[in-house]
Amino acid sequence: MDFKQTDNGKKGKFYIELEGIEEAQMTYTYAGPHKIIIDHTEVNENIQGQGVGYKLVEFAVQFMREKGIKAIPLCPFANVVFKKKKEIYSDVLA
């Protein structure tokens, strides 16, 4: 799996490509210079059940820690993951 990110300073996404095809994504919008709102997570049917959504959250958390950014997880999936792993991810929650 190839983890990638795009970011234009206002919005962005973390995504996974397999053989050049985007198979999963987690989108976000900036809510200030050091805060993002995670608003959507989507995993294509052919790779569901493989923990891909969790891997996207981990990739996003790594980015946020490196950049000193906090998250507001409004996406229902991301919100559940952040709640389940609160002790691990609490440092990046706004």
C-alpha cells in the first residue's frame, strides 16, 4: 500500500493507492493554522475489512505530530477510532 497526501493549505486528504488507483481516502479542512477538521473517510469495497481506515488514521496522526497540528474528527469513522484509542491519540485531539 502506498500512503500519500495532498494539501493546498486550505483542504487536503490522506489516501492510499494500489497499482496507481486511489482505493481509500480521509479528507480534511483547515480550521486555523494548527488545526484540521477530519470530515470524511472512504474505503473502496474491494479492500474493506483489512484495517485500511485505521491505517489512514495512523498516517494522519503521524503527519499531525510532525507538524504540531490538532484534529477535530467530525467524520463518524475517524471519531470512533479516536475515541477507541484515546490514550494513544489524545495528544493530537483539539
